[in-house]
Amino acid sequence: MLVSKSKVTNSVLKSEKKSLFRFLSLYLGIVTIIISLLSFYYYKTQEEIMLSNQRANLEQYAYREIKRLKELHNSFDNKHNIYPRDKHFKSAIYDLEYVKIFSDMEEDIDIIFKEGIYQNGSYIYLVKMLTTYYLGAKYLIVEVKDDTLWKTNVVRNISIYGILFFIISAILGVFLANMFVKPMRNSILLLDRFIKDTTHELNTPLSAILANIEMIDTSSMDKKNISKINRINIATKTVSILYKDLTYLTLEQDRDRLDENIDLKSLIEDRVEYFMAIMESKNISCKLYLNESSLYIDKKKITRVIDNLISNAIKYNLRNGVIEIELKDKRLSVKDSGIGIKEEEIPFIFDRYLRFNDSEGGFGVGLSIVKSILDEYNIKIDVISSEQKGTTMVLLW
């Protein structure tokens, strides 16, 4: 029986969507930063243009005020001592020591005593240094209120063109992402098709080998031939585990669940017995610490989980190593004394087709299957590992 096209497509779509999301998140993040920088520089440029346009008016106001100060200075007496005011602007005068002499501004502000024009809040200020100290003043400050019309226009332009640029960039990003992801999509489809075809072709010869090995009577054989049969048995079981993973991946993962109460202790003992010949080939000892425990789950799926955990503990263990399996209090742990995993690689070990040790065979689908099954049943898995110190897989439910 062949896998349906929709199943393969769904598998590809999940990987593709994940890659598209990562690419678009990074791309749109960069676009947002660029828009923010352009908006900032546009705002500052428009502010400079506004101040430049205002400068001519303020210079005229300052000239008018200096003329009035001069007149007041020259005719200052008890009758003529009122500071000149203007309905178009506010002003203030300060002495050489930056001490305020007089101001008709509504609020006291921190003045930047540097000749020029600047904005502070909703007001625009022109600082003028006097060459003649009329009324003892060295600095004349002219203040006008900013009508903020320019700011409204700038914000509107930034909003309109920023959103438009973002939308165009997003559309372009989706196009680029699809173009970049297409080779990955084709590769995954090709690999899935290869796995499907390989699985289909393995079924008949593998079943025949397993059946014939079980029927062989080894009682009349010499040790040399028995050893050969054992090696064939080990190799066949190794291929069988891979075949079951591929079968689950391509045929069974979308089938209806057949949940039931599973005796985990009995199942683990059965699977350890199945792997015993492979363990013995590497002289690996297996220690079991199993309490009675049950779990309501599909038997084929939990078998895939246990098989992959034990298989990995064997595959990545050292010769003469140890495997410890502990079951208690809704907790299952499989610990090996093998090569371990680098800390930075642990978050990626459940990714499909990803293998960190090229010396070991396989398609890199086993732990991906484990994670998908555990997620389906809300079972948590923790990975504790250090290089050359072994790995512990802990299941909690």
C-alpha cells in the first residue's frame, strides 16, 4: 500500500511553513528597522526645513525687538520702563552670566545659550547675541509657538508611505521566500518519495527473511553457522526497526488512533528482549528498574517511541556500555553511557532528517516520530546529555 499524496504534501507544508515563517520574520524585521530609520531621518530633515523656514520670521521679530530695547534703553526713566511686548511672539533677555533680566514667556525653560534656532516641545526659539548691551542684556530669546502642521504632515506621510512600503516589501518577501524555499520543498518531496518507495520495496524481502530466520533449527548447527545466523538476525532486526519507522512515517501516522490501557512494564520487557541480540553484539548490558505502570495510548505508537529510545541508546552507546531503563511514578527514563550530544545541538535533535553523527546509519526520522507521538498525547520529553558522558531521555505524563 502506497502513501497518499496528501500525506506527503502535508509533511512538506509543515516544514515549508516553518522555514517561510523564519525567513519572513527575519526579513520583515529588517524591513521594519529600515522603515524606522528612514522615518527618523525624514522627520529630522523636515524639522530642519521647518526651522529654516521659521528662521526668517524670527530674525525679523528679533530685529524688531532689539530696536525696541534700544529705544527703551536710551529713554529709560520712571515713565518709560515697560518691557516691549509683541502679539506675534514672546521674548526674554539675559545678561552675560546667563541671568534672566526679564521675560514675558509663560514658562521658565532651560535656554540653550548658543546663537541659532531650535525647537523645544511645542515652541521654537531663536537665540540672538547682542553686540550692544541694551538694558544690560547679552542674549535675546525670541519664542513662537509651533503650529505643528508640519509635524502632522510628516506623521501622515510616514504612516501612508511606511505602510505602503511595508506591504510591498511583504509581498516581495513572500515571493522571495517561496523562490528560496522551492529547492527545499523539492528535496523534501524527493526524499519522502524515496522513503515511500524504499519502504514499499523492503516489505516483502524483510518479512521473508524474518520468517525464515525464526524457522531455522539451530540445534544441529555448529557454532560458526549459529554465529552467522545471529549476525543475520541482528542485521535484519536493525533494518526492521528502520522499516517500522518508515512505515509509520509514510503510512500509519495519520490513521485513526486505537487507544487502550497499555502495561508499560510488560511492553518494555518485551522490547528489550527484542533488542537483546543487538545489545549482545556490542556487549551492552541493560539494567531494568521497572515498576507497574499503565498508559492509555495507541500500542503501535508507544511501541515506536520505546523502540526508538532503546535503538538510539544502543546505536550511540559505546562497546561494553550500559543502558538503564527506569519506570516509576508516571516517568520513564532511558539512559545510556554513550557518546552524548553537544549542548547546542540538543534543541534540534527532534528535527526530521537531521543527524549529528554521520558514522551511524538511518534517515534521521526516529526522534522526529517520537516527538510527534509524544506531542499528540501531551507527554513531555526532557533530554539530559553531555559529550562522552551519555544521554538520558526522560518521559513525563
